[in-house]
Amino acid sequence: MSSPAHAIYSSTLSLSLQGHEFQSQYDVQLIFNKTAQSRLLCAAACNQNPSCRTFDYDSSSHRCRLFEADLTNGAIIATTSQTSIVGNVILSASLYASMYNQSCSACRENRYQTCSSTTNTCQCPGNSYWNGSMCPLQLFENATCSQPDACRSDCNLSCIINSYGGFTQCLIKQALATSTETVYALWNTTAGSDSNLASNGTGIGKYYSVHGPDTVFDCNTVTKYVNFGDCNNTRGASFLVTFRLATANSYPQRDPLIISIEGSNSNSTELTRGSSWTLLYNGSSGISKNQTRFTYGSTQWLPKHSAWYASYRFLVNLAMNNGASIPFVQYSEFDKNAKTLWETAFNQMISYYKKQKKSSSEAILDIIEKLVVPREELDSKENAIDNQHDLPVYHRIHQILTTLIHHIHRFDNERKLSFRSLAPILLQFDKTFAMMIGRLLIKIAQNRDDLQSILILFQEHLSENYFESVLIQLATMNSNKKYGCFVYQLNVNEKLDLCQWFIKEKDRGLFVFDLLKNHVLINKSDAHREQCQDLL
């Protein structure tokens, strides 16, 4: 929408297909929820509110909602109402560059920047920040950040600097990731044996109160845990693939050298028993002899990835001290957080397959299925609005699918076909994954029957209008080289035969229209043009 008479208030919008609504990640992002007599008036309300980045409008109920959110922290999802539509404000650097940090006269009555009363210059509106070219929205918890003002301060978030590789993240400064986690300090405990709990104090089997076990998970490499003895983390079910340790501020000889990790699904009353634990890792901590203080050692991979555990026991078996045992050990952070490492781990699993470690394809299937199926138990503490619209899970699956599609060519045909089982599971979880699933299945397809099965799957799971929209988009993929479909490799006669089969036998003309028009007709001789025209 644009208003030539009042260009200073104008904005450009992109609209979704009907049958969709916007789902914000957090309740605080909803800034307006009332009725409007038309979609135009709802769009105008968004345009007049500098905080509005997205709106949705239902012409049946006249519901108009404005959001201080965009697709970086929300999603366009399918809804049962076919009269609902989503609009996004389109932003570009050109809207900001000419006025940012200029005198207030440059941005007076402008929706994209506001006049700061302290500096008397044009600055980003509330809950947004200047990234050097424009004013994106400030980030929520666990998002990657790169500057101090990038996180929502009203949500008590700070851009926490992780000295390993310059990684930064928006986090609430607290001892544990969730209030349900408990970190127990142990001493004189070996893998497979019963746990001996350490206590606050000084001397053998004690730890300093200011350097207690909670500091191992406080997202701060400046704090540390010091244990006087020959230590552990328990959490709800997770799939541990990698870990890394960070050094403390002093005494390199106290750095962990050899560590062990065990997993257990026993209840809390049984966790002190050695028989409750399964050994998962026994080896290097990843910290080098001359490791810089306050930095992470190298990422260590567990030798097998076979089970999910509710609790983990982490023990330091030997401190550095040139290999000699000493009665002191300290470290600042133990990072097993999936938000930090899961994407690297997923890419590594794919590379394992390339190295003939073929069980990795089963591990990939298992990870995706466990993210989707038990969704009531996943990310329950990540501010998901409800189980059906669990955005942390949604975005994680979206990234995994993107990675899988990019690397699917690395797998042999048998493994490629195994990924078909994901399609109905993901469609049941959220139908807006349809196009990503379509891209994956198009790459996997080996013949015309495979293509037909894709269409049948979508027709069974999607509404009529949504299926037609997906069908049109799939039609542009089946003959495009970049999507990796086998159709691209066919000669012109084989492509014509394929078109005839879909049009005459399967009544799927829309699916092959682009192929017939742009890849068959222009390459056929005059003798066959009439046949092509008849099919069109």
C-alpha cells in the first residue's frame, strides 16, 4: 500500500495467499487486536504504527491484528479460514541510510526512524537497533547477536559474548537454562560407580561457595567451578552429540585433561547408583596444554549417537598438571547446548555418511522424528505459544530440512528413498512445510511414479486451494536444473511422453504445464508442434 499524497507515511507491503495467518513467537509482539471494516483499513493501521512490521486480516470476522514482528521471529501458517491473509512491510536500506543520525528534521513524521530527545538526531524506533544499514527488530532469547544493543532489554536479555570464535547469543543471565535443572557437585567418583556428593566448604570433597557447580552453565566464561577432590549435569531428555569445555581464569594445571560422560533415564532417586549410568564417552576434554584462559577447547564428538537420556553425569578423571594427578580441578563452562552446536552436529552427521559411516542417515531420521512426534515434551520452556505452533521447534526443523536438501545428493538411492518417510510426519506437524518437503521429494524422485506419489501425498494432506498453489510451484521445479529433478536429464521426446502421461492419464496438466510450454514446445519440430499445442 502506498499513498502518493502523503509519501512520508507510505510503505510497501507483500501479501500472502489467502488461508494464512501470522504466528508470532512471543505474546509481547502483538500490539493490536481489534476489528476493521476492510483489509485496506487494517493495512493502513499498520502503516500508521511505526512498530508494526506485519499484520493479518480476516475478511469474514473482520479481525485485524498488528505485530511488532517479522519472519525472523514469527511464521506465516495455514489456517482453517480461507478469508485470512497476511501482510508484511517490506524494508530496505534505502529507507534508512539518508536520515539515520541526521538532525530530527530529516525524520519528522517518518515511520521508519524517530527523533531522539537525548541526541536530537534520527534513531531507530523502540525495540529495534542500528546494524549499520537499517533498523531490524531486536532479538529474543537464544538468537545469535553481534552487538550489545541487538537484544530485547525489556525482556532482560543481553548479548552475551562467548570468547570461543567470537560467538554471541541473546541470553538471560542466570545460573541454569531452566528452573527445572539441578547441577550436583561430585567428588571421588568414577564412571560406573556410585556418586559421592560434594558440599560447600573447604577441604577434600568440598567446593568454594563462590565457585559452585551452577557456574558451569551460566553462559559466562569468566566464572568458574573449583572442586577439591577427585564432578555433573542433569536435564530433561536430550540427544548429546558433542561437547566442549572452557578454561577458567587461572592455574592451567587444574584444567581437565581426561573426562568421562555417562547417560541415564533412571528417576532422580536412583541417580546416585553407579548401575544407573551408561558410559558414553571416556577421553580427552579437548583443552590443550597451552590453552588461553577464558576460552573453549576443541569440540569433542561422542563415538556413538544411539540414545536419548534425561540425565548426564560428567566426571573429570585427570587434571592437566603435565599428566600427574592433583587434588584440584577447575573449569569455567561445559557447553552441550543444542542451540549452540546442533547445526554443526547435523552437518557433521551428513559428512560422516560421505566417509561411509552409513548409520548417520538413520540418526538424521531419528533426530527429525523425535523433534516432531513428541512435541508436547520438546522446548516446553522456550516460550512456545502452544504445542501446535512451537516456533523454536518449527525453525529448528526448517533449518535441518534446508541442510538436508542441500546435501541430499551425497546419499545413495536407498538412503535417499528412506527420507520419504519424513514427508507425512512433517505435513501432519505443520502443513506450511509443504514446499520444503516438495523440494526434498523432487530431488529424491527417480521416475514418473515417484512424482505422481508426491502429488497424491499433498492432495491427501492439503486443502484444495493450498494444494493448487503448491502444485504450481512444484511445476517450476520439475524441469529446473538447480532443483536436481531427474526430468531435467530427459531428452525432449521423453519429456513429451511424461507430459502426455500426466495430462491424459493422471489429469495433472498443471504440474507439467511449465515443462511442456518452456522445455518441450520450443524444442520440438514443426511436425510435433500441433501435438504440443493440443496438449496445452
